[in-house]
Amino acid sequence: MKNILLLTDFTDKSENAHDYALQLFTGQSCSFHLLSVQKFWEYTMDDLMVANPKDDIAAALLNDNKSDLKKVSEALKIKSKNEDYNFHTMVDYDVFTSAVNDAVKKYHIDLIICGTDGKSGIIEYIFSSHTLRIIRNTDCPVLAVPTEYSYEKPTAVQYILDYDDIFDECGKDVFLELVSKFRSTINVIRFNHGFQIDPINYREEREAFIKFCLPSPVIYELHKDQEPLMIIKKSLNSRNYQLQAISVKSQSFLERMISESHLSEIVNAATLPLLVLRDCNS
């Protein structure tokens, strides 16, 4: 049975991500863990004043969220009544990424699914949106689903290998399970600078990728010194994809500011569900 962590903030983007997850794993046994992380500053003094004096502050802050989360869980049960799914709810008021990491460890989570609206700006560039924070600060694969995206079977997948990424089978279990289930065609978009600190044998990488994905067909494209977002967009316009995938390494704040990685741009520009995989050695 798969353990899936569904993040929610009770918005349309969360609801859409939940619906996507239910359809993506149809026919499989899954345990869905719904997590809401409460921010202290969202509460006013009035919220605390109406709380039962016998309750502690934590209970006062979390009661509303527990009630709302229970309603979300009941709605998902109704939508998936014919599936082998079970649902669990949890509310936390910890630091966002700490709460997510605690849940991943406690419930042996295989995949985190969250909604994203693609909004970006200087604040998110420096401090990261929730989606980017999860990607950069957890060791678990993440599937980010855009708010406006309606579920389609991922029979065609675009796999992005950025400048600083070298393909490795380790950490790609979720990806392999999905492309095997849907018999997907995979289009690998490999980016590279004109120079390379760690030389890559692209023929060997192509052969390794093809062997790993068998029997799914693989198309491998190499793009040197070209703008990644332009190439990605051009590829999306030329083929009908239903899923994108990319693998990432953990980065410190300073490394992220000077890195050549295009992770932030790719996440913020995503119009398809984006599966972010973890490199085992990151």
C-alpha cells in the first residue's frame, strides 16, 4: 500500500490536487494522509478569547482546522468510494517544512502531493513558495499540481535533465511506477553548457535511461547553451504531454542564489503536474 501525503490549505488549488491524486492512483491500494499546517499569525485575539478556558492555546488554534480537515476527508471518501483508499487527517502548527518532514518520517510517505498556483515574485524568489520550500527541504518526491489543470492520464511525459543533474536510477521508483502503469512515452530534455565540470557521456546516459524505463519508449534530446524555459515551452507546444518530471539536489540558501539550476523558474512556469524526484546522493 502506498502512503501519500496530501497538503491542504482549504483552497481551490488544494482541492484540485486532491482530486488529481484520487484519479492518478485509481485501481491501487493507497493510504492518504491529509495535513494542514496552521500559521499562528492567522489568528486574532478574538479567536483565542472565544476558546474554552480549559483548553490550551494549541487546542484553541487547531480546533477549526481539525473540523475543516475532517470535512475534506469525508468528501474525498465519497468521491473515491469504489477505490481501495483510506484517509487520515492531521493538523500541525509547527514550521511548515518541519511539519511536512515529521509527517514524511512518521507515516513512511512515498509521495507528497500539493497544489500550486504558479505565482512568483521577489519574495518567493528569496524565501521560496511553499511548494519550493517543500522541494528544497524534504527528501521525499513531490508532485505539484497547477490549480487549473484537470486530470488526464500521463501517457506522455516530459523528463527534464537540467545542467547540474546527472541521471541516476536511485530515487526514481515513483516515476518508474507511474510510467509503467500508464505505459507512457517519455521525452527526455537534456540541457548542457558548452563546458561541463563533470563530463557526461550522453550516449551512455541515453542508453541507461532507455534501459531503466523499458518497455516504455524514450526519446532523448540534447540541448547545448539554450534557454531551458524556451526549449521546454517549445516542446510542450509540439507534443501533448500530461506530466513533467525533474530530479533535484538539496541546496543551501547561498548555493540556491548562485546556482545555475532552473528549478524555481521551472516550478513557477509549470502548466502541467510536475513530479520532482530526489537524487539519492543529494
